[in-house]
Amino acid sequence: MRRQVRRLKELRAADAEESAQLEADVEALVGALHQATMANSRLRQQLAGRHRPVRTPPTQAPLGK
């Protein structure tokens, strides 16, 4: 029975460690997602605010020259 209790305590400690690591990973992923979302939003705003360049039609050389 003592072996079983010790084993269960070890498993519980390992689970707590894994849970803490998962929480840290989730925080990092949420931060990265937020950063990517904000960068995407800024890029979309830049594209929306950009005016299309004015294009001049190609000109032909005068005939006879």
C-alpha cells in the first residue's frame, strides 16, 4: 500500500508539473497569436489606405521618325 501511495504521489507531482508547463505554453501561444493578429490588422490597414498608382497609357513614337 505504501508503494502505491508513493507511486500516486509521484504521478500527482508529474501531473502538476505537466499542467504548469501546459499553462505556460498556452500563455505563449496566446501571446504569439495576438501578436500575429495585430500585425495582420496593421498590414490590412496599410493596404486599405494605399492609393493605387496612377498609370499613364503607353505612348507611341510619332510616325515618320
